[in-house]
Amino acid sequence: MNKTELVSHVVENVDGLSKVLATKVVNAVFDAIKHGLKHDGDVAIVGHGSYVVAERAARDGRHPKTGAVMRIPSTKVVRFKVGKDLKDEVNK
């Protein structure tokens, strides 16, 4: 399912909701998640799961063409921990 399909699903399941408004709502939810990750470090949605910001340590890597050792800097990554309700629903 992509974002367009998600918007269509929301429109189908909420009476009287236009596609334009549903798109704004879906975008607002994604923006709120991004904001929460950027400023708070994690976002927990009961029944769905948790988005957590983790730090990936700096490490040495190799240039694929030359084989030269290069330093890969540390970076932040987003990890998702699935909630019990979602896990149970997927495994039905």
C-alpha cells in the first residue's frame, strides 16, 4: 500500500470525508511523526508500535572500487518496534 492507496482507504472508511481533506490528514499524521522523532526522539502509538531514533556508530568501510579503507561517520537512524496488536493482526 502506498500513500495514495492509504488516502483512498481513509476516504472509503470515513463517511463524508473528501479526498483533499483525507490527504491533508494523512500528511499531518506523517508530519507529526517526523516532528516527534526530530524533537523528542521517539513516537509511540498504542496498538501500532514505536518509532525510535537510534545512533549508528562510526565505522570503517571499504571503497568498493579501490578497496581503500574509508571512515563512515556516525548517523541517526529510525527504527520501528511493532506493537502487540499489530503483530497479532498480521499473524492471523
